[in-house]
Amino acid sequence: MSRVDEIKAEIERLPNEEITELFRWLSEKDWEHWDQQIEADAQAGRLDFLIREARDEKAKGKLRDL
């Protein structure tokens, strides 16, 4: 049995309140990872195309206020 399978089996034995707590913790970890990835992508210039697209759309008059 893999370590992940063991963890899954342990989770199955948790009470619902603890599963909810674990889910929240995992969600926060996932968002932290996502934030770090976006930051790294931005610093590396991999998101620059979004700025260019927005500027192009603005120049064409296709943007509208939110």
C-alpha cells in the first residue's frame, strides 16, 4: 500500500468535523501554491501576453467598465 493510500484510509476514518478541517487546510495550501505559481509566472514574464491583450483591446475600444 502506498503512503497516499494509507493517508486516504486514515481520512476515511476521520469524523466529519475533522474532514472539514482537513479540507480547509488543504484548500489553503492549494491556494498558497497557486499564488506562488502566479507570482513566479509574472516575474518570469509568462503573463505579459495578458497585458498586451488588454492594451490591444483598450486601443480597439472593446473594453468596458465593470
